[in-house]
Amino acid sequence: MTDPKGKVVIVPCSGIGKSYGTVTREAAYEVTEDLLPEETRLIALSLLVLGDEEARAAVAESPAVTIDGCKLACATKMVKESGGIVAQDFTVLDCYRRHKEFKPQGIVELNEGGQRLAHALAEEIAATINNFNHAPVSDTNQGGHHA
Amino acid sequence: MPDLPKKKVGIVACSGEELPAGTVTRLAALKVLEELRPGDTVTICLPLFLAGGEGDRAFARFYPTIAVDGCDKRCAARATEMYSSKPAASLVVEELITDQGLKLSGSARRLDESGQKAVEITANRIAEWVDELLHKHWSRRTGTFIESMEVVETPKTTQAGCLCGGTIPSQEVMVNGGRVTLVALPLIFQQCSQTAKPPDDKTADEILEIVKIYNQVPAEEEAAYRVALLHEYELFCNQQEAAR
């Protein structure tokens, strides 16, 4: 799956001031660069905020997986505002509730707990995307569910 | 005057995750917020201009803002102007470092030595502009400088003061049957209450005048705003009294 149009779009939240935002970004990079580079592509949220046509087309043409760092859910809201379909939305907080042993700290550089949390989140996302690929198309576009 | 946040400079980074220069914007902004000018700067996540509330959209009106972009799409500068107010200054990392003979290599995920150098150059430029902007008089009503001073133009070439979800306190009130959001109203009420101002006509006049500093109040609706503000202040005072 190398055609960009066929790839699942990964949109992290772009949070700048808290560890959770950094976790979203790390998880997104891990999915798109390490775990599923052929099946996914990353879209910067700032492009959707601006209404960049190419970014809007990307989320409109492919299922999107959003990763939010806080309850404001900027990534999920922006994908929907941009005409995209959120196939699955993930939040760092939900993942942290499942992995209380990985407490994230640091913004520029995540501590070990943050890195492990990002890794756990990335694996959850990759597993979900793998399920998309084995599910009927209609099942991948329901959206709106927290992992 | 209510005890509103002291004058600070806002920094909005594009944080573009697809390009090394986007990572440079984020790390440079954080360097300024955490190390170089921690007491004088605040930031906001760019998407909050759309996903957040009125208080978030007031960001660039309250704070003279520096937009920091990675590439010439200028998402931070353009989106800030589109949804909040025109940035007081802006820069594009790719242009800034090219001017200094630096070429970015490496990935957006992990900056290499050139990326680290770019962070340093960009952060220093932002810090210089912070110092300049702090010495100018800023109108929070209009989101512009009061004096006709030269605004820095785009060169051609912890918690980090993050305010997401709570940029400027605001409150909705009913005016003429319509709901309006007034920026800074909770702080204004708090200040009046702390100085024991009773909910009367005189206080209503004072509150209206302060509200007008931070919000656009149509002249023909001032009377209606005054009535609404007095009503809300009475409720606020009653709540304060009940909490004692």
C-alpha cells in the first residue's frame, strides 16, 4: 500500500505545552515510520487548521486515526471540520489509564515512562489499523470511538 | 483595573510534524518559554484557535504574538491572523537559517546537529523580538500597538507557559435575548468584588467601561450590556456571599 491516497492518515494533536502532546507525536512517528510505514502517512494538524487543500484532501480520501493529548481533542475536531472521517480516535489519557506504570514527564524529551507510553499507544494504533485492513470497509469508517 | 495577566508576548509555533523545520519551531518556542524568557512569554496550541473557545481566539488580541513557521505555507502566521488577530511579528525558519548559511538535514522526528543549531538561531531571534515587543504599548481592545511604532516584519530570508483550554477567562451573558461571550469578565467581577463594590448603578457603569477595554461593545447596545452586566454581577456577588 504505497499510494498515499490509500494510506491511513495519522493526525497527532500538535500539543506544545504538555507531556501528553509529545506522547501523541512520538506515537504518530512510531506508527508512520517504524510499525506501518507502507500503510500510514502523517498529516500535520497545522495544515488542517489553515485549510490546506492537500491536507484536507488527504483526510477526505482516506480513513483517519487521530491521537489527542487532552480532552479538547483538537486533532479529532479538526479532522471532522476538514471533512474527514475519523476511523478511530485515540487519547493519551485513555492509554495512560491502561498503563499507569508509564507516567510521562518532559516535553522536549520524554522520560522513559513517556517513551514507553508512546510505544504502547503506537502498538495499539497499529493493531487497530491492521484490523481495518482485515475488516469490511464499512466497519472502518464508523468513527468516534475511544480506543 | 482588574488584575488581568501581566503583559507577556505570545508565541505560536506551527509545530509541523512532517518537516524538520516544523520540529525546529516547536523546540525553539519551548526554549524561549522555558529557558530564555520564561516569565515573559506564553504559548497556545495552534489548533485551539478553531477547537477552543472565545478565550483562546482572543489570544493574539491579548498578547502581541510572534508566529513561528517552519515553511513558506506559514500556517501559524496565517491561521493566527485568520482566527485571532494579526501577529505582531513572524518568522519562517527555513528563510531565517538560509540567511545564516545553514541547511537543515535529518528528520522531523529527531533533529540532527543542523537542526539543533537551527533551534538555537530561531530561539535567539524570538527572544530578541520578545524584548522589543515588551517595550511597546499594546491595546488589548484592538489587538494592535497603541503608538505608531515599527512592527517587526517577517524577515525575507514544565508547562512552558501553555495556556490551552484556559487562555483568557471569559463568560457568556445574555444581552437583548442573545448570548454574547465577554472576555475577561470573570476577572473583572472578581476585582470589583475584592474591592467591595456593591452591585449598583455606579458599579455597573464602572464594569461596562472595563468590559469595553477588552471587548467590542456596540454603542447602540451599551445600555443593554449595562443591564446584563449588573444582573450578572448581582448573581456573582450572591454566589460569593453564599460561599462564605
